[in-house]
Amino acid sequence: MDADRLNSPQTSAVLFEVMGYQLQFCQDPNSKHLGTTVWDASMVLVKYLEKNCRKGKFSPSKLKGKRVIELGAGCGVAGFGMAMLGCDVVSTDQVEVLPLLMRNVERNTSRIMQMNPDADSIGSITAAELSWGNDDHIRALDPPFDYIIGTDVVYAEHLLEPLLHTMLALSGPKTTILIGYEIRSTNVHEQMIQLWKKHFEVKTLPKSKMDIKYRHPSIQLYIMTLKTPEGIRNLDPVTENNAAEKIDDEADATEKVEDEAPQESRTLSDWEARRYGAMAARLLRDIKIS
């Protein structure tokens, strides 16, 4: 995990444009807690929302006033993506991460108000403590929520059950769950998907729907809703798999056309530098010098 951390010990803040606003997210790469670093999946999710907010499910007209809870918020990047589209967001994390999360919430809220004091369409964002599986914390947040979001929330097997318990406890019949996730362990990833599919309708969002720059083969976005009792009884795995394969094939075809488009010679963007840095770190970690 540490080999994938892309920020140097001197990097204390990340500048990131969210819905046209230049925000600054403080971080602490030297911390022993993984939640104090801005991870790439949060950027991918925000840029996905930005690309798909002109119409449909994620348009401001549909999201205005919706209640959103962000799990494992860390520095709070994904929560601001939903807040900028009109949602009322509660960004949550463990108590050790809260001071940094609250700092980002307060400072960026202030920055937004300074840039646009009359921004009526923007929602709100607050920070709160939530340890997964803690029923007292969950009750205090007053579920259910319209949306549950999270990015890079799972990196170890022991987190799967507490996360599932929390997602179910925060959900209602109309709740939509949006998760961004970078695959680092194939074993943990497969267990996570199997566990989710027992309780939720799980759809992998196609790469073609993501921002053309802010995406990566190892970063997936999932959208989920609770299964109905009928769906649990009548679920046809063959039909479900065929439908999923068709969506993926169509997405891959579109993505291939986009990726093969000629590009002018240019310098690397900050995002590309982050991704190449991650790949280089993994290669160096895997090479054994004899």
C-alpha cells in the first residue's frame, strides 16, 4: 500500500478543480493513517460526476437537497463533488482523521463562498465521526440517506463485513450507492464484489462514461441499489452476467476509439504524473535484485 502513495513527505496540499472551483485539500502523507492522503479514486469519481451532471441522475436539478453520506471520507474530495451539485453531504471518518477532514471542509467552504457568495445551487457539507459497524454512530446520523458514496474504502479483508453492515444500515429502498475503488488486491476485490452482490444490484460504470483524463484501468466505479425481495429470489446469474458483459463490451469499444484518437505531443499533467508514479512504485516493489 505504501508503495502506491504518490505524494512526497513535503506535499501538504493538493489543488484540485471541483465543478469549476479551485479547491485545496490539505493532507498528511507522513501520517500512519491512510485516510490522511488524497487517493486517486476520489478524483476519478468527482470528474465522473462533473462529466455526467448535465442531464440525468447526477444533474443538479435531480440532486438538489438530496442527503448524502460519504464513508471513509479522508480528505473529503468526493463529498465536495456531491455538495457542488446541490446535495447536503455528511463526510464521515474515524476520529483520528476528523481534524484534517474538518479543516478541509471549513477551508474549502470558505473558499467557495469567497469565489461565489450568491451560489444558491451549491449544497452543504459537514464532517462527523463514523466507525463502521458502530450502531450508535449510525443512529446519530439519522439514516436512511439518498446517496452513500465512498472512494478507496477497502484495502483489507477485515474491513469488508463492517463496511457492508454500515452500508445496509444507512440504506433505504431508494438509496443509491456510488463507490470508487482502485484494485490493489485481487483477492480482497473479489470477496468484496461477491459480498455486495448478495445484497445489492451492482453495476460497473463503463470507462467511456469517465473523464478521458481522470481514469485508469485499475480504478473502477460501481453504482448499487438494494435488491428487492423479488430480485433476491428470482435473480438469474446467467442473464445478469450476459447483461453486464454487453455493457462492458460496448464501453470497451467506445473507450478504444477514444484512446486511439491521435494526441498532440504535450507535457504530462499532474494526474498522469501521479499515475505513472504509482506504476513505477509497483514495479520497483516487485523487482528483486539478486
